[in-house]
Amino acid sequence: MGPRLLQGAIVAVCLLDLVLPLTILHTFRDPEDNSFQLMALHDSTGALYIGATNRLHKLTSDLNLIQSAATGPREDNPECPPPILPCEKPKMATDSLTKGLVIDSDHDSVILCTSLFHGSCQILKLSNITSVTSFAQKPSVPNDGSSCVMFLAPGPQNETSLYIGAEYSPVGDEAYRDLVPSISSRDLKTLELAYRDKEGGTKMSIKQDIRSEFKVRFVAGFSYSGYVYFITVQPKGLKSKEKVTRIIRLCQGDRYFRSYIEIPLECQDTSSSSTIVAQAASQMEDGRLVVSYSPDGSSVRASSSVCVYRLEDIDLMFAQTVQDCYNGQGKVGPDHYETIRTCMRT
């Protein structure tokens, strides 16, 4: 077991006699009762963008509908290549699930990724979400209900990039599903990798022979003080069924993601014997990280906790882990991304 980080735990207890009724100020329902998946808020205008099944909505801050765009259904078949290539297999009307939704204010655009066409992305105008300015043909996100996180942060060319953490989807032709990296950063205009040359680029993929079994669920992603972070839930080891929470860190300027490092992120309630894993996380403006934990896949009545960490403390743990490796202690990996090797003293 690696370093343990725990600032404090809050065990949620709800007392019915203390709960006050909430006043609902405004409501909005999809006109066709489509399910909502994601939403993004435009900081300066207050406009709210909601990604739903087969729809993208733009609302005012009072939840009045400004505009809707149809994102599906579309003729698709997960056994076919992306639309730019021909396919002899039959296609059928397929729902579009919103997998990623990010506002890029600097370019007056919305980046929308859906489950269609092996997980494709497109760039829309903020002022007119029915206007597509760019469409990425290459698979970038899961094409099913698998987890995905997207956020903006500085990239290797000293420009803002789109970072994506994508759980592997086994649905469809493996040749195209394997094109979706586990972690990647992308150019905001083309949605191609932010950097690529003959040595590699800004992406990491789980080893091909274990992708279907070793599932990495992405809980959250964010940037802080020159780094980008992903919080994941994954098996404890290649042959383990036990799930653990880990936090991943990468240098923002890393062209090849060689700075990748991960450590355990724990929040164990000592009164409970069950193992809890991250379900949601939020970065606070004061440099703290809040993560909620619950037993993985268990009843909603099971014990849950919320832990608060200082990112400064987490970075100290990362620094200690790196220093230990330079001192010849530990392993270089992790083994689901590359072959494990012993740290060399240097």
C-alpha cells in the first residue's frame, strides 16, 4: 500500500426532523424527456449548456431555453469505421450520449463529445450551438456509458489544451476502439493531439491485452500549479478484484506524458470495515480538494464519507515518491501502461 493521505473525514448523517424544504426558483425539462448527462456554465454570461441524450440545450441563468441543437439519433454501427470511411455493414438510428462538454471562451466555442461514431467530438459556436466549426473524425471518448472527464488546462506548446480521461469501451470493432487513449491532451482548434512526433505525443493507452479487463474509471480531472490531475477508481493490481482510488499527476508542459505518476488517495472511515472509493470530486479555489467516497457498487444505504485534502500536501507526497525512485526505492510503471521496472539510483 502506498502513501496514505487523509486530512479529515465527514460521515454524512441525515436527520429527517432537521431537513428544511427547499424553494425551487426555476425548472427546465427536456421537451422530449431526454435524459441529461452533463452541463457547463459560461462564467461571464451565465448561460448554461446542458448535454442530453440526442440534444444540446442552451439556457439563460433563469433556465429559459435559448436554443437547442439535435445531436442524434444518427445512422451508426459500432462495427463500422468512423463516417469518413465506407462500411458495408448495416447502420441503424443510434442515440447520442453526451460524453464531454467544455466551454472554450477564448475561442467563443463549445466542445462537445458524444458516444456516436466510436466517440467523436465537434466544436460548436457559443452564440449558435447549431453551427459546427470543426468535427474530429478520430475516436476520442467512450462510445457507451463508460466514464469520461474533460477539462481545459495549459498544454505542451504553452497554449490551452483539452485534456481527456476516457475509460475503455469494449463495444464495437476493437481496431477503432483501441484508437481512444486512456489519457490525452488535444489542440483546441483541430482536436488532434496537442503534440506528436516520431517519439510519441500527448497520450497514454492501457496495454492492449488487458484493456477489456483492467477498467480505469475516471472520476474527475483538473489543473493546479503547473500540473494536471485525474482521480480514478481502478483495480488494485492486474490480477486483483479489489478497487482502489488513485490520483494521477502530469506536468502541463510534458510532450510525451513521461511525468506520469500516481499515488493512492484514501478516505477510510475507521468505524467501517468496507472499502470505499471515490464517486465525485471538486477542486476548491483555496487549493483544497474535496472527494466523496462510497463502497463501490453497493447499496446507497452503505456508509459513505467525504474527505478534504490540501493539494499542497498531495504534491509533497508526489515529490517524495519521485525522490524515493531516484534513491532506488520502488518501481517505475504502472504496469497497466508499461512494463514494470525497478527504480535506479541516480
